[in-house]
Amino acid sequence: MQNIQQQDTLSSVPSNEVVHFDHQFSNAAYHDIAPAREALLAFLLKNDVARSYADMLLLTLTEIITNLIKHPLQKAKNIQCHVSVQRHEVLMDISDDSSPFLDFQDKCNIALARTKGCLPCTHENGYGLACIMQQHASVQYISMTYSKDSKNHFIITDSHAPVCPATPQKHPAERKVVFMVDDDPVALKIHCKMLEKEYNVIAFRSAHDVLEAFQKILPDLIISDLTMPEMDGAGLRRAMMDMEYGNEIPFIFLSGFTDNQHKPQINQLGIDDFLCKPIEKDHLLAVVERLLKRSSQIRSAVQGKMDSEITELFKPALPDNWGNHWRFSVQNVMAEAGGGDFILQEETDTHMLAVLADVMGHGHMAKFFAFAYAGYLRSIFRMHDKPDPTVFFETLSSCTEKDSFLESMIVTCQSVKLAEDGTVDIVSAGHPPPILMTSTECHDVAVSGPLPGLSLQENPYKSTQVKLAEGHKLLLATDGFYDAFNNDKEQSFYRAFMMFCNYLPPTWPHICGWNSARALKKKTV
Amino acid sequence: MPTAQLFEIQNNPQYSLVRFFGYVDADTVEKVKPALQEQIPAGCKQLIIDLEKVEFLDSHGVGMFVSFLKRVHSNNGRLIIATPEGQPASVLQMVGFNGPLVSFFENTQAACDNCLMHNQP
């Protein structure tokens, strides 16, 4: 602790103000990191940053400082750690005067890909950058060559960092929002009071105020008086129906009129309930709860249907046969809606080229990228009369380097070129190795290659050739296959794979696969 | 001020149990790895790493676990992680330290019982 100059500042201020933490290391060693970590943790917890997020920042701090101690040719004499917190916004800036890292972004992408795309547990180093990259929305490295203060900067920014609520009450942001509109200030106050413990109630004195607020806030429910000056409740409802999302928000009238004068008019407005003043608190609460629950159920059901339709639409597929000797089978188990796996194939007179790709990420966003990426790959297929795996990846890699959209994605791919005689040429770009299953053994096919666009060498893609005999199976899988087996910690990968094959019915002996897995088998003649 | 205990090790015929305390980071790894390489039997086939008392794990700690994994793997054995919770569990998950050669158990006793059941001295 002798060589550490600690300038930690701890302050607790109102949540909307910015609070700062500074910590300086001089000629830092590994044992200086723990005290800095402890000081940062105290600062973050004192300023209501959620513990889970605080742990992420502590890990990032540790990984960066450890890297700065371990790797630079010219060691840092001074390292400055600055953290700013403003409610959900967090910025961490770690600056140093060491010799800068070269190709930092490439190193990050490769480290990240390694934890995602290959068999884990083979390297003893290189996980730190992957941790940093995975944890934060934005990670930038600015070397001293480009920085104004001639220092290297690691800049981490997160705009949605979770914070702890100041009180044990449910955070207002998590409560349902109810718009309450009534021109009678007394009635408005009474009805708001009835709901304010359970809901985030926003009161309005006129329909125009509601319409104006609706442009900025999307409520979960609107409760409106029927008779109001200028624009009445029915006018408000009609105006809402013409607005985006307006028709989706549950709408209740709360009125002192109980006669039938307005009923025909109201029935055409498609409202969810009509309540009469005076109303008791329990009754109002029960109606509001019922409508909000019903609304959530409908949204979930619609979303679920959409999810399943999109998933089905983009499901990876291959033909059942090619030539006289090949059969294909695709198994695809979606862990969630969306997903980023896809398959492409191109047939010629003499060969078939198939590509299995995995866009990293989950959900619809990954599926969207996968769809866009698939289109790009199709266009590359069309660029060559006779598709070749090596040429295909070199073209893709070259395109990736020149295209910022492709460059922003991390994708692992594997292509196979199949010949009638059972020969398979395999090229991989950061993909898990394929598995060859013969009658006596089951093993990896040693094939590797960098992610598209990340190679530092020329012509980095080498084709590996294997020849399948009758009854042999070749399985290509995305890393989801490995994840699936990780659910069963006791199961050896190959043993599980063999067991899975044994479960198959005898009439379909060639099907093997698991999560997004594809099996190719030389058909028994 | 006495130095805080960083780990303890129990060697049994069926397994070895290494229990870490506090932080498992680059500083800890530098201090404990040589001692552990020496104290874990060369032919160890079942190695339990107990994380119950670990407050913080970083990538250097994971790297050390990988070196242990390689070691037991060379003996055709397996690595067992006991009590993976909180921050250490998140880090292990994040780096993909969950391959087929690693087993996870909720507590140390369950891990030890499983090792005895496998009975691979």
C-alpha cells in the first residue's frame, strides 16, 4: 500500500446530480487493485447503484488495471480511475501513461468470440477483455496518440445501469401509469387518492391536457370523466382512437350521469368499462386491477403468437437429399423466440455448398441481423459460378472489412463442400469444430479459422478435407449445441452425443443433432 | 497484521478439495498458484474447487481454474466447482467456463458425496 496515492472521494448526493469517484495508482502492482475495488464498491453502494451492476464495474476495473500492469512494454507510472454516476448513467474512464495497446478492438472481438464460439476451457488467459466487452453497452479505447492529454483512455459508458430504490417502495417507474382526467378538482383529487398507493396516477383537468401528455407518456390505463367543457370524455376517446397506440390503451368512463342519454354514443367508442360516481375505493381498485391484468394478458398472447410465427418463418432448413449419397437433417431447438442461426445452401452439378452461421446475440435483434446477413451471404454465393468454401470466406472477410454494418456484428460461420464420392471440404470462421462419427469412434475434425473480417493474415482460411464412408455422420453445430449439454453438467459431450444418436428410431438412423444442429450422413446404399 | 488465509486444501484418496477465501484475482493467483500446483497430487482425478467463501473472482482466477482443469483432464479426471453463487458464478458463466469436463454442485457436501460415488481413486 506504500506506492498507492489514494484520493477516493465518497459523497452521497440527490439522485439527479452527478457524483464522482477518483482513484490514482502510482507504479501499481496487483496488490493495489483490491483496495481500489473496495473504495469503488463503497462509493457505488452509497450512491444507490445496484450491487449486481457494482460487481460488473469492479470486475471491469480489475481487468483493466491488471492488463495495464501485466502487458504494456513500457509500464504505466500513473493510472487514474474516474467514475461518474448520474442515476442510470455511468461513465468509467481509466487513463494511463503506458505504451498503448495495438489493435485493441480486434483483441476484444477475438476474446469475445472465443468465449462464445469455441469449446471453452482451453485457454488460461484472455478472458478479461471478453468480460469487459460483455458487461457494458460501450467500451472504447483511445490510445495516447489520439487523446488530447497524451494518455491512453479506457472509456466505459452504460446508460441503463440499474440503481437501488431509495425506499423499499416499488419504484414509480415499475408501477403502472394511470391517466385520470376530470374537470371537477375535488372528484379528481378523491379518485387519484384512491389509486395512488398502487399506481402512478397522473391527474389532468382537461381532455386537451391528456392528449398533450399522451405524446410524451404512454399510460397503461385512462380514466376519464364524461362531461367536461371544451372536449368531453367521448371526444377524448375519439381523439385517442386516431392516435398511435391510442386504441391499445384500456379506457374507462367515470361519470355522474346514469341515464340512458349517452349510452348509444358511448357504445360506439369501444371503451372497457363505465363506472358511476360516487364510487367506492375497493370497487375502483378492483376494476382497474382487472382491466390492467386483462390488458397484459392480451399483449402477452399477441406477442407470443408473433414470436412463434417469426421463429417458424426463419427456421433453418435443408433439403432431405442431395445427389445419390447424401442425406441431411436439421434439428433446431429454440431456447427463446428469435435466435441468430441460419443455413444456406447452393447446389452445382458436381458439388453442394452449405453454410451454417450463428449471429451472436439473442432474441429478435439477432434474428434480424441473421436475416440481413443471410441476404449478404446469398449475394456472395452468386458472385462465383462454382462456389468454393475458401474463396467464399475470403470474399466474405474482405467484404466485412469494408462494410461497417457487417463489421459491427460478430458472426461465426462454417461451410462444407460436399462431393458425390463422400469427400467433404470444411472451412471454419470462428465456429465450433464439426464432429465426425464413424462406426467405431466420434471425434472433432480439426479445423479453425478467424472470424470474418478479423484476420491479420492474408488468405487465413484453409480447407480441411475428410472423406465419409457409408454410415458415417458429420455433425455441424452452433454453440447452442454446447450450451444444451451444459444443462446436464454430469454429461460428457461425446457420450451425450452418442446417447442422443442411440435414441433415434432405426428408420432414421442418420438424424443426429440437438440445438440448432445439423447432421450430414453418407446414405447407406 | 497477520496475512489473510487465501486457501486451504484437503487431499483424500478419492478427491482433492481446494477452498478459496475472499478475492481470487491476479494478486491471489500469483501468491497461491505455485503452492497449489505443488500441493495438489500429481495424479489427482477429481478436484473440487469450493467458491463458498469467495467474494470476488476475476479472469486470472478463471485462468487458474483452467490450468487445474487441464491437469485433472490429463489424468482423465474432472474438475468440480462447488457453491457457485453471486459474482463468481456470473464470471464463470460469462467466460463460458462450463464445458463438459466441469461439474457444478450447489454445496461442498454434495460435491464430495458425488466424488465418493464416482470412486475414482
